[in-house]
Amino acid sequence: MSAALITVYIFSALCSNIAASVTKTWSIRQAGIPTYRCACPVGFSRCAGRCLTRLNQTANYSTAERLCSEINAHLFAPHTDEENQCAFTLRSGQWAWLGYSDREVEGEFVAADGCGTYPSTGVRWRPDEPDNWLGAEHCVGMIAYDEWNDRPCGDNMYPLCQLGNCPRPECP
């Protein structure tokens, strides 16, 4: 088994500046990481510069958040048309949770990645959505085509999980 000098970079919370770096010699197998710099860990695939996965069990929104967190990820919050297409592809025709909710303030859909909100008048919503039907819909799912719908957080859907907060534009 050959050894490799691997530098691990620790990024600031905003993923914009390197906060520290550590250099250590490991074998590639010991490191347990892909050798291609843009590769995602096993179980994740790269799309629009992000590492994404769809978990293989349905869960309510809070449990979906926890399940993503257990793999050091969070629910995927698409911000661009390309990212929304990634979610559509990844969900494989199944209803899936996205990383947006208005649990704190009605109509203010906050992104799980900390990168702002999505307007209730945005173009990704299914027609006549969000509607907060019966005052009980506060979590966002992708249920038909590539459209979003506010749903009761207690519904069971597949979690779409995303590693990190920032896309890597140099990685397709």
C-alpha cells in the first residue's frame, strides 16, 4: 500500500476562507477519502458543485433533519435552477424533503444551509402553493415534477441530504 501526503483544509463557517490546514502522511486507504479532489464520499454524488444523497428510508421532517445530521449533512436547499434539477433527479420519482421551512415565521421559508430564504412567490412552487393548508403546512417537499409544495412536517418523505454549505464551482 502506498503512502500519500494529504493536506486537510479546515474552512471557515462560510466556506470562503481557509481557517487552518493540517498535513499528515496517510495511505490512501487509511485516509478513507476519494483521491479525486472533487469526488464526494461514498454514498454521495456530485451535482451542481454539491455532494448529495437521498436516504433510503422515509421520515418526517424533524427526523429527516436528524438523519442528515447523523451523516454530517443537512437537508438539501436548492438555490439555483441547476440545483433544483439535481433534487428532481436525486429524488427518483419519490416525494422528498427539501431544506426549507417556515416553522418560525409563516411565509418565510428559511434554508437549512443558512444561505437565506426562498420567497413564497418564487417560481419553483407548484401552482397555488405554498398555501399553508389548514394552517398546518410548514415544511417543503418536492412532490411532483420539479415543483415544491409546503407540507405538514409530520408527513413521511425521503430526505435529500447535502454535505457542506457551499458549492464548489470548479467541480461540476
